[in-house]
Amino acid sequence: MCYLCNAMRLANARPTPPDGATTTPTDGARSLSAALRQGRRGFVHTVAAGAATATLGGWPQAHAQVDVGKASSLRKLVPAGQLEAAADSQYRQMLAEARAQKALAPDNHPQLQQLRAIAQHLIPHAAPWNDRAKHWRWEVNLIASKQINAFCMPGGKIAFYTGILNDLKLSNDESAMIMGHEMAHALREHARERLAKTQATGFGLSIGARLLGLGDLGDIAANLGTKLLTLQFSREDETEADLVGLELAARAAYEPSASVSLWQKMTAASGGSGGPGLNFLSTHPSGPARIEALQANVPKVMDLYTQAKRGG
């Protein structure tokens, strides 16, 4: 499972309350929850508007600088809207659990504000990779936990754990590379593809009939929501996410070389051996292989970065 996109670990973890927080609900906490909901609505409105007004003439996907090929047509076996709805439901549940444990960062949290600023720079460049992204209601939230993790669910639901920011001492450019990587999984619809393959091989024709609209769509949505927590991305998925994320970040004026320094930090955090967490139990590229692939692609996006820095 993706080291950064491990939604299973996110859902099962017990987030660590921020320093000084209590676990007893108060009127102040209820007021804070209301304020958080209002703040997130404001952020969703802002990024949705930005994505809707972004022009595609500047860089259609055909002019992408990194080469990741076409997205798998197999993903079409799973209805995109249904998957996005299931992801939204799971995301709401995770936020509610974090809020109950006083682990959901308030809107004025400096790290959350910075993450949302990064998202606002990245999101306008998302639509050329997936036309559905123009209509996603993007969200970014921060959860207090020692886990080194982050994810972006189908439909643009993003979350970071404080552990990945604090333990790795990430720069804004490195944080943008992580966010771009996670966004790329959603844009390339890797979860949709993984689910299609799982259902095709593991559940046979009965699931196929339901996917074609011949069964109970409510049951399918619930099934997809559960499976989002146990998906394992392939080596190819991870490579695609690295490269698409690199290009997204470069177009948003984030330093491309930060993709290399990020994975150098990841490798160091794992003990330098590409072990569990970086090697993903031999199903994902090792630390050195990942770094080499990024180093080879950094020059391809440098002109994009330079132009973005100049405001072009």
C-alpha cells in the first residue's frame, strides 16, 4: 500500500490530541466544530472556483512534459461518481473521528493554512489530467498524529498527518511534492483501476453485473467505500504519481529538485534500506530507484518551473 496514501492506517490510527487538549466535549469545542465546518466550506468554495476558472489552453495533457502514457480503460468498470461519493463518506467519517479526539486542526493552524495555500496553487493545474477534477469539491485537512502519512481520496479529499510534516521537517516545496503525488493518484484514478481489477478477479460475474447497473447500487457504493481502505497501488501507479505530481508542482512554481530531497528524507527515515514503508513490502519502487527516476525527470519540468516563477 502506498506509504503516503495509506488510508487504512489513517482510518485505524488513534490520532494524538494536540498538546494541552482535553477529551471532554465543551461548549467551546462545539463552537470550534461549527467554525471548522464553516472554514472548510470557505476553502472548498475557493479551490472549486479556482479550478473551474483555470484555462486548459496553456498546457493540455498532450503537452505534458513527463511521460506516463494513457490511463487504464479498465477503470471504467467502476462508476466514477459512485466511487467519489463513497470516498466522501469515508472522509467525513475520518474527520468526525479526528474531531471527536480533538485531533482535527483548526482553520487557523499555521501548518494547515500552509497546506491549503499549496493546494490552491496546485489545483488549477489538475484538470488537464482528469476533466472530472474541474467539478471536484477539493478539501485539505490536517490531523494530529505521529504517523508519517498523507492521502488524497477520489474526488479531491486530501488529508495530512502532522507526523509527516514534523518528523521529516518538510519544506513547502517538499510538502507540495507529497500533495502533488497524492493528487496524482486521484487524477489518474488509480483507486478506481485497482477496484476494477480486484472485483473482476475476486468477485466474478455477480459483481460485474452490479457494476453494469443490474444490481443494488447502494450495496456497491458501500462495498467500494470499504475497499478504499485496503487498496494496494502497483509499482506503475507509484511511478505515475511521482511524475505527475512532479509536473503539477513545477507548474505551480515549486522547486522540482524537492522531489529528490523528499525521497532522500524518506529513505533516511526508513533506515536507508528501502524497507517497509519505502519499499512497500516489495510492491513499490525502492528508495534509490524512486530517486533515480525523479532525478531523470526533473530536467523535463525545469522550464515549467522557471516560467511559473516568473509569473508566466
